[in-house]
Amino acid sequence: MSSSLLIRFLTVALIVLSSKAGAGYNANFQGKITHVLTYTNSAQILIKVDGQPTSHPTCSTLDYLAIDADTPDSIRHQMLARILAAHASGEVVTIGYDKDGDCVGTRIRVYRVG
């Protein structure tokens, strides 16, 4: 492989990797959690929050927000405890999400509940 071809390959690889690294938690909104859905056939958690985004550039299903089933169990359980406490008390929480992409299936991925 010639050195110029290797440099081009590395440049493309760095661009691809840096664009993926930029995905993630980059926006917040506040609201009360109005619905919490869990299922016996999935570890995914769905929530509905007053004031949640009504449009998104890549996520097309905007009825609920999602905590991905791939989130480690201990973290997902911690988030569910926080969600249930906020839901039961009617507390306003801050939801962190990716306003530009990174969906769970077709739903907006939740990164933070605080």
C-alpha cells in the first residue's frame, strides 16, 4: 500500500470515528414524567415526559423516549429508580438526550434523568 493511499485511508477512518464519538448527550429539556412502560420481553424502558421533543432529525417515533436495553443493568436499574421516584412524586426532571441523532430503534435515546 502506498503512503498516500495509507494517509487517505487513515484520514477517512479518523473522520468516521470522530463523527461517531460526537454522538450522544448534547441537549436537555425539563418536564414531569407522565408515563413509564416496561415489558417482560425487553429490558428497554419507555417514558413519556411533558415537554418532550415533538420533532427530531433522525428519530421518527416521538410518542415515548427510550432507555436502551443495551444499557448495563446496574445503570438501567438506577435510571428506572430515579424515573419511578420522579413519576410518583410529580417532580420536574431534566432529561438529557441527543438532539441530532442516536436513536433507540426509532425513539429518542435518554442519557440522563435528573
